[in-house]
Amino acid sequence: MIELRIQPGSGVPVYLQIVHQVKHALRLGLLQPGDQMPTIRDLTASLAINPNTVMKAYRELEMEGLIGGRPGQGTFVANSIPGAALPDIEEMRVGLLQWIARARERGLDTESMVALFTTTLQQESRRGVA
């Protein structure tokens, strides 16, 4: 099972934080079709949020065809999101860890690394469209 975390000051609604984290887990292969999702009760307790928030997130994921409920059994992953193969992801993760270590050695803090990565990714995305 995945462990979800909420960032209260992020400005992103809590239900969307849940949706985004589940999608990230699907893209990275951390969740696979057939895996059971945490119960609404468990998420409500672990994240200290309203059950309606979890239900809203699950409803959105269900509308996208990513999860589905089985009466009396719980909620399960229905579909994955296409992405890189797991060995490729692990290799890229190792490369990113090395990049992070080099960035820290050069004095970049976390926010600076996020800004650099995000800006570079946006520039590359625009270049790929043109």
C-alpha cells in the first residue's frame, strides 16, 4: 500500500493532492492493477482529514477509470498509467539522486532545485511542441 502525505500550505486542495499522489504512484509502478487502495476510514485517520475529502478524491480517480470499488471488499486499482519500465525508472531515479547530490554540493536548496528542474522541464516541453 502507498503512503500518502498532505501539505496543508501548498495551496493545492487536499483531494487533488491525493489524486496527484495516486497518479504518481501509478506512473512509477508503485501501484499496479489489482492493488487494494487504503480504505476511506484509514486515510481519514492517517491524514486527519474529512472523509468527504477522501471520497471526492476516490470519486475523481474512479471517473478517470483508475480505481474501482468492489462491494464488501474495498477499492482497488483498475488501470495503470503508461510510463517507463520499472528498470528504466530505477536507473533514472539513481541519476536524479546523483544530480541532487551535485546540486547540494554547489549550494542549491530544495526550492532552488525544484525551480531549476521545473523551469528546465517547461522549456524542454515547449521546445518539443514547436
